[in-house]
Amino acid sequence: MVENPFSCESCSDNDAVFWVYERYEAADGVGAVEEEAPLCRECIEGVGPNHLEKAYANYEFRIDPVAEAFGMSTVRRSDEDSREE
């Protein structure tokens, strides 16, 4: 079994089970802001978009499972590997 390395950002008492991701337009209108937060099952309830007023063509809101919380490993994309070098 793969160990879950993430704790809930809201309560920090539990392991994170989901990643909440939101990308919206920066306040100055130039570029984007990206926010990610790992959350547990209890803290995910009622979570939704926080910045709809800053939505733009590439706005994104999603909730993804933390792979390690379900006994799997996170698969890294090849473009993530090239950014770290």
C-alpha cells in the first residue's frame, strides 16, 4: 500500500483524500492565479468555486482524488518532469 503524504489543509487532523484546484484571472487582469488545496472527506463537503467573478477563458475548477488515499501512486506527466530540471 502506498502511504498518503498529504494532510488536510483545513483541519490537518486527517489525511487528504481530494485536491481542490481553481485557476482564475489575476486581479490586475494579467495572467492567472492557481490555487490548490488538499482536503479530507469531512472538509470537502460544501466546497465549490471561490472566484467565479474572476472567471476568464481558461478558468478552471476541479476536484481530483489524491491517488495515494486510494492505494495508488501519483503518475507524473512528462511536462512536469521537464520543468524540474
